[in-house]
Amino acid sequence: MCYLKLKPTDFNPRVLFTFKKTVLGNTQMNSHSHDFTSLIFILEGKCKYIINGTEYPVQEGNLIIINPDSLHERIILPTEHVVEFHVGFNNFCMKGLPNGHIQTSNFMPIIMINSYKQTFTNCCEEIINEQNKNEPYKPLIIKALVMKLITLIIRENALIDCTNQQTSITIEKTDRAEIVQAIINFMNENYSKDISLSKLSQNMYLSSVYISKIFKEEIGDSPINYLIRIRLAKACELLEQNKGLSIKEIAQIVGYQDAYYFSKLFKKYYGASPSKYIQISNIS
């Protein structure tokens, strides 16, 4: 697992600009640099960028990361066009990286947003729409969305970094405990939804094997068994409240579409069927 430390309390970038731009062939961009970080997301078309003396072809889905003081220019042929979304920001620093950098020095300045492409694209469109609406608190909404974009880039870079790592990276016990608590919080908030180990893995951006390992070490049980206990405890509350709900309705409320499977699990954990449990609760 690759993990770049960025605490919410340290995350307060200053957004300088956001805009969408269509560039037609033969449009010139002189080589230049600036003292802030610039992101250029290619929404449509293709062209080339020269960054610090190296030429990079770019196309739809590519993200160009221009670090402070990086020389760059665009080259576009007469038959080409490109639609770009630009973001500029400063007042940003990640632990272990130079000021304004959101990637380590061994990364190329051009990355492909793969894992979060749709979310990233939607976020860009949200910013564009927010600018066009010009409603109250527009700068605050745009800043929140830009922070989301930056976070998605960090996640994407972390995934790329993980695929390139040759040695394993361990997480301190305090971090493991925080991760496990985050998983528990997620399950408590979403127990009524369809949750699997795979979905927990996607939500936490950790491998399912690693999640199972640290959860077992911290809690002494598997994540799925813990989820079952949460769901059945919620079911007990509903049964005891005697709201006139059917067993099928209670099963669905706590995340089980199959009432028979729910009843089977309930009896396994509590030694009595849900209907029997109601009778016992009413007597007591």
C-alpha cells in the first residue's frame, strides 16, 4: 500500500483560477513558467506539450501537471484542436514533496486518469457549471471541487506508485487502527446497502487482502463477520421495538434481500429464529 500523508487540517490550497479553453490549430503558446501549480486536463482532442525540454503528446483523458517554475509550451498542428480545463493553485505542500508538488520527482508530468476518470471529469464539469451559474458562495464551492480534483490526482498517483513498487510498504499500527475504525464507521453508516469485501476495498483504496489482514489483527474477526454482527444487532433493535414490520422487511432494512438467508444467519448467531426472538422479547 502506498500512502502519501496529507491531513485534512493541512489541506488548504488557494485557488487562483479555473477555466475551460478551446484551442484551434496554429495557436501559439510561448514557453513560460509560473510560481504556482497548474493542472491542464484534456477534455477533447490532442496536441503536444514541451515541458522542461521534453516533448509529450497528449490526448483526451490526459492530465498535465505543471509544477512551479517548470518551463512549458503547447504545440498544435493546423488540423488539430484541443479542449482543455485549467486549474491554478498555490499554498499547497505535501509532506515529503517540494512546495506545490502533488507527485514525486520520478513521475512523468503527463498522467492518464484511469481509476477515477468519470469522477474526475464530472468534477471538472461541476466547476464549469458553477462558474456559469454565478450564484452566491461560488468561490467556496469551486475551491471545494478543486480540492476534490487534487485528492483524486493523489489517489491516482498512489495507485500508479503501488504498481511500480518492488518492496512492500508497512503502515504504522496507529494508522492501521485509524483505517480499521474508518471501515467500521463506513459499515455502521451503510449496513443497509450492498457491502462486500471488494466494495470495502474500493472505498478504502486498499487491497481486500490487506483489509482482511489488518482488520483481523485489530478486531480479531473478519470484516464481513463484523458486518453481519452490526446488521443482526440492528435487526434485534427493530424486532424488540415491535413496529409491526415483517421478517422480510426487517431483513431488507438491515441489508439482506433474501429473508430466508437472514433468518438462517439470525438463528446461527442468536440461537432462535427472528419470529421466536419476537416472542421472547414480548414475554420479557
